[in-house]
Amino acid sequence: MKLLTTKLLLMLSIIGIQAQTNPKIYEIINQISADRIKKDITTLANFGTRHTLSDTISNTRGIGAARRWIKSEFENISKNCNNCLDVFYQKDLVKKGTNKRITKDIWVVNVVAIQKGTKNPNNYIIMSGDIDSRISDPNDFTNDAPGANDNASGMAGAIEAARILSKYKFDNSIIYVGLSGEEQGLFGGKGLAAYAKEKDWNILGVMNNDMIGNIKGVDGVIDNRTFRIFSEPTPPTETEHQRRARRFYGGEVDGISRQLARYIYKTTKTYMPEMNPKMVYRLDRFGRGGHHRPFNDAGYPGIRIMEAHENYTQQHQDIRNENGIEYGDKLKFVNFDYAKKLTAVNAINLASIATAPISPKNVAIGGIVEASAKLKWDSVEGAKGYKIYWRDTTSPTWDHSRYVGNVNEFTLEGIVIDNYFFGVSAVGKDGTESIVSFPSKIIR
């Protein structure tokens, strides 16, 4: 192959990153409704409290009423799409004393709605919101805890995404889920992750939505375009060999969850350029946790999507006025148009991943002491071709790419392997791409 100059490679990379857009994605964005999201958040907040240990008998108050309503909403959506959703409860018994926040035996019940893929039904992309709420005392399950933003906003987003995406057919399966027990120790996520292992689901990614409705931070900043994507650098399930290899070949910030975060960043910038996705190189907020973590613990890719500017006077607070400050997670503090935007971010990524081929496996790289980078990978069923990505080692995003056709090995000539990180994605017939795979092997 003729040696390509670095300048020409960069020109090719610029061409390569112009994503082939899909009109269906714009159509999905335009269908998301702020009014429906507002109605759903209002309904959830009006259950009074959704504390995991709250009333399960009442039809108007407590977590039992909330989860039955969520299930009925998913079932109504399913009726409108010719029963396209498999809706069910997934539950686990958590015993009193498991931790200080479990003061009695309790069933932690998740509400699951599965939209089966037409070609690859065992591949799943998941959008989750949390059902439960709390106030200052995590063990207070009787007083009002409306939880309008934390996390009726995320739950309403999952319901709205189901309404829109259920109108379409996808190759891979989509799961919309309300998880319980988040405030008591991430029990809903733990239960569903274990259920996924038991059922041998191939989880392509988990998008945990936790607080997607606030635009005014406690610092006074108002911002209705920026949102954060939290992701861990590498999976906790990696082997000692993988950890040792990183020392020599890199990959400290290139685990499967970080690649999912980069995918969401790219998709959002392509279809919603007015939005400002901010990737945060951290599992979650400092010293705090969310429902993507149990999936990460099980070895699945998972990230957290949330607002950029939090207001701590409205989180986990008793409803009160104190020193001129109104405390509590009330409906009045939620910006429904912003919740609509972040719901759209989820919906377009669900649709893109559910349409795309799976990521290439066994990606290998080589090219030591050569002006070239050699890559190999396993062929992916349904892929029309592949795209090689590369970036500076200090760049957070994949900045350059080249489509290389329907091959399973390729050499980028005229590029010094030492100066970049590389990855490979599979490209489907409609141009939709998989999440990028970072090399896991070395060509010797």
C-alpha cells in the first residue's frame, strides 16, 4: 500500500467523523413531549412518598401505588404497539438488618418492560430510572417525599422513551425499567443485574438516569443545555493480566463504560448539537452512588446521565422553609423542557445502539517501531464494514476515523502508533455504528 502522509490521514479522518445521519433519529427527537413528561412526574410526585419501605397496599400513596401505576403505563404503551412490550415485575427479598437503612424485611420490586429485537433479541440496551424517593432521614418512610426531580424525572423519561420507541422495530432489544431500593443501597440494580446474569443477557449498555430535570444550581448557575455523563475508567471485573497489560499498552480510560460514554457524546453532538454533553471521568459523583454501579460491578457497561448543575437544597431534604430558603424536591423546581431534552438524548442513543451491529470482539493491535498501526478484529454479523478510530492519548473523545470497508484487518500507514490510541467500530447497512471497541490483544 502506498505510504500515506500524516496530512492526508488527517484529511481522511475529518471525512470519517462526519457521521451518516438517520432521518428516523430526528423523527424520534421531535416526538418527545415535555407535557407528557410533566404529567408523569406530577403523577409520581403526588403519591406522597415512594420510599422503598413505604405503603404497598394503598392505591394513592406509597411505593406500591407508584410501581403499579408505572406497570400500567408500560402495559398501556404495549397495547398501543400490538403487545410489543413484555412487562413484568422483577423482585428480590431484602432482609431486615442487611444495612442500617433496611429496618424490616422488604420486597424490592423493579418494573421491567422489554421491547424485543427482531434479529438479536438477546442483545439488550437498557434505560433506567429510579422509582423510590426519600427525605432527610433515609429511614423515614411515612412523611412526604415527593422526589419530583430525584427521581421522578428519570422514571418519567424512561416511560416517555418507551412511548416513542415502541412505534419502531429494532434489531436489538431495548429495556425500559423502573428500579427500586436505590436510596437504601442500590438493591434494585443489584437484583436486575443478577437476573441478567441468570438469564444470560448480552447487555450492550445501561443508561441510568438519575435527576434529569433541574437547570438551576445551588451556585446560581442556570444552564438548560449541559448534562453530565459519569463513567468508570475500566471494569472492576478485569483480570490481573489485563491490568498489567495496561501499564505498557494503555487503556486506563478506555473500558467498556467509558466507550459507552463516548458513544453517547458523539451521538448527541451529531443529532442534538445544541446540547453540551460533559463526560466526567468518575464512576459517579464524589462519594455518592447510582444505579449503574451494580451493573458495572457485574461487568456490564453502564453510565449515569444527569443534570450538570445540582441544587442540594432540593435533594434528600425535609420539606420546609428555613432562613429564606425553600427546601424539598418539589414539582415546582423541575424544568420539564430540560427533562425532555435529556429524555431525547436517551431515546436517540437507545435507537442507535438497538439498530447497530454489536461491537467487534478480539480487537488486536500492533506496529512497534514502524510508521504504521495494524489492527485486526473478528467479523461481526450484519456489519457492512468497519471504521477505525484514533485520538491523541490525552483526548477524551475519538477525534479521527477512517472507514476501511468490509475487512477484518487493516494497516494505517504513515501514522505512529505510539502517539495515539485506537479503536474499531462495526458499521451497519444504514450507516449506524456500534460502540467502539478498544484493542484487548497485541499483534506480535
